[in-house]
Amino acid sequence: MRIILDCDPGHDDAFAILLAASSKEIELLGVTTVAGNSTLFNTSRNARIVLDMFDIDVPVYPGCAKPILRELVTAPEIHGSTGLDGAQLPQPKRSIESLHAVDFIAQMLEKYDDVVLVPTGPLTNVALFMLKYPHLVKKISSIVLMGGGIAFGNITPVAEFNIFVDPEAAKIVFNSGVPIVMAPLDLTHQIIATDREVERLRKMGDKFNILADLLTFFKSTYRNIFGIEGVPLHDPATIMYLVRPDIFEFDDYYVDVETKGELTCGQTVVDIWKRSGKRPNARVLTKVNRGKFFEIFFEKISQLRG
């Protein structure tokens, strides 16, 4: 399947990139970047570094440097000042493209009829694409996104970071009519990477040792902020769903996004009891087999070379 991975690397985004690149079921057309976990400069550079570290010749297209209407909020307390702290990263080898991410998405949708968009950061690029190229929106095969939550948030009590950063963009996407698969916090917090996963990476070779260092840093910030022993691998859940949907459980719900609430801005409002009277617009992933997830994850990334 052809996908465009729209991300804001970010530690878990980096693992999503590598899982996508190492999955033979996927043709990774390009990586588009957005400001979120860090600035657009950092997220674009980080994406290029991660790809080049394993000699993956996939282009990186930078997108939006700020949300549609709001000032940018980043997450240095989680991902560090560079967006990918914790390891001695190599310099990038390839250049970052000059074409804007939104225009690249449009080019691919004009060329192909089966492109899946996989956003793992704020939805600014995807929403701006929908506003700029409305005639191409129906050509999106589906959107498989990491974002939102049913029962809890992680930047406010009820809002997940990606949606909170640009809730107006998220509202546009969820109301677009495009088939959506949503991997919320309720799902991704079942995919906790522990010391066992760190040590498994260390045994795989030098470049995987860099990934182990990144994961160790990511674990430390989650311990400090959330008191969690281990860290959720949020973003790779999207890629894993595409290649192995059989290890997930889901329900179809109507989902909308709060953009004005004093206490709830950025919340994904998931209509579990069908009180809105509206038809479901999202397949919401609710459960995953953690053991199978990591078994497949390591099997795939072990194929990476560089």
C-alpha cells in the first residue's frame, strides 16, 4: 500500500518512520513534516537523520511551521530541545526537499488513487491540504492517525498533544468525510516499551544502539512527568495497524474536536453511547496484543541496513 507519513519527530515518530520503511507491505512515498514535538526545522532535520542513518532513500518534505490559527506549542519536556534528544545522532546525508508538504501530498493524490495518509503529529498539513485542494480530498484512500483520547489526555486532563496543538485542523480532518482510523492514547498506552525492549535494541548492532539511547531518554522523560515505568510507542501503532490489523480491536464511533472549551480545548469527543445522533466517522482502535506488536516490530526493523 502507498502511504505518506506526516510526522513531527519526536522519538516515537522516529520508530514509526523505521517501521514503515522496513515493512514490505508498504510503499513509503515520502515523509512530510510538521511543527509539533519541536520546530519545523528540527522535525524535518530529525526525519532526514533517521532515514539516512539506515540509508533509506525516501524524500522529506517540510510542511507547516505553526498551527492554522494558534501559536505553536512544542514538547521539549518530553523530546528535548532538538525534538530527538538522548543520542549522538549522525549528520544527515541527503537534502530536505524544497516542495511544501501540502503540495507534495496533492501531487501524489493526483498521481495515485490508493494513497493512505498517516499523520502522527498535529493535523495542520492534512487540514491545509484539504482547504487548498478540496477537489482531491475524496481521492484519499483513508487517514490512519495517532491522536486524541477517549478517557484521558496527556497535555491537559482531557486533551492529547497532537490534537491540542492544532484543534482547528483536527476538526477539519474529522469532519472531512474521509475514512479515518484513530489510534488514541487509550490504545497506545497498551504498547509500553520497557528496559527489555531497550536491551533487545542494543543487541541488534551499532545503529540500533542509537535507537536504544533514544528510547532510554524517552523513557526517562515519561518517568519524570507521568510516573510511568516504560514509555508508550504511540506513533508506530498507525503503521502496525496498516500491516497487521488482526492484532487490534476497534469500534466505530462519531468523533468531533472541542476548539473552544475553557477546560476541554483539544479534546476528542468520542460518542460511545451514540448520543449525538450522528453516524460514526472514525474507526477507533481500542485494544492491541502487546506481545504480538513487539514481536512483529522487532522482526521488521531487524531487516534495516545502512
